[in-house]
Amino acid sequence: MSENWIRICAADEIDEEDVKRFDHDGKTYCIYNTPEGFFATDGLCTHEDQHLSDGFVFDTVIECPLHQGSFDIRTGEALTAPVCINLETWPVKVEEGTIFLSVGDKT
């Protein structure tokens, strides 16, 4: 395992279509469990720095709780106004039932 892989939690700790906030080195990340697998993005909305972990997840979309702008969890693409700046995405892997996040390599 590379040095930049950080253990997040057991995979069964995040329900499908749910999100978990993870803070590391002054940065906030969100880890998602979607029907297509686990994904990670920056944890703050690009519109007004709202924590996305308080938002609503549907399929592979996260909706910001403040102004209801939405992003594609898989790519970070801004999908609906008022968000217009994409989220950064981060590699995630699951090994032996544990989720790991790579904080050094953007996807």
C-alpha cells in the first residue's frame, strides 16, 4: 500500500446512497457509497463552502444542503445551479472490507 493511502472506515459503516465526512491535514473530504461503488470528493461545496456531508445523496449525485446545487459524485462535475465549479475527486479503494482514500493523487 502506498504511503498516501489513509484508512477511512469499514466499508459497511457507510450505507448505500450515503456519505461520510473525513477531515485530514486541514482538508475535508466526503466518501460516498453509491450503486456504482465508493467515491471521494472534496468535502466542501464550491459555491459557499458548505459541508456536503450534510447533503442528500441520490444514486451518484450529491445535493448541497445550503442552496441545492448538485454534483456528480463520480467525476465532481457541477450539475445544477448555483454551483458552477467542479469538485476535486480522489482515489478510493476497498481492501478486506476497509475503505482507503489516497490524499496525494487526484483522479
